Amino acid sequence: MKRTGIYFEVRENKREAYIQAHENIWPEMREVLNEAGIRNYSIWNLGRKLFAYYETDDEERMQAVLDSSKVYADWRDRMEEFVYIEETAGRKEWPMELVFFNQGEEKEVL
């Protein structure tokens, strides 16, 4: 299983609209996430800062499903309205490195 953390920022004055968009995520988008094998997907917010986390068993398959999905492409296009793009780097997402993980003593790894 691969755990992925991503840092990004919401555009100024777009935080509430970004939150509302995710409160009303398209059912078809949820289906794409499930089909891609994305689990435990969550997005955290502090001011304009956003942190997304998800898990997947097969990153190549996940990416293939997302790349072939019109629903996913349409959702990403819609999110461009809300997500800040770093002009000098031309990026909007910054993958993060996992530096610590504690499964817990009594937990079974699935």
C-alpha cells in the first residue's frame, strides 16, 4: 500500500467555495475515486493551506484510471478556479515525503 500526502493552497477568497464544492462532490467523481482504488482520501485545511492524504494499492493502475476519466478531468478543471498555481514553478501540488508512521501495537496491517 502506498500512502500519499500532498500540500497545496486555495486561492485567496475561494476557501468557502472550495469547501462547498467538496461537500457537494459529484457522485460520479466518488465512483472514479473508488474505481481507481483510492482509499482513506481526506483533505485538511488551515487558512489557505490544504493537505490531502490518500492510500492506494496500485499507483500505476490508479493513475491509468484517473488519466482515462473524463469525470476526473472535468473535476480537475473545476478545481482550477479554487486552487492556487505557483507561477514560477507552474505547479499547484507539492507531493510530501512520509517521515513517520505508527500503526499502533494492537493493529493488524491489512
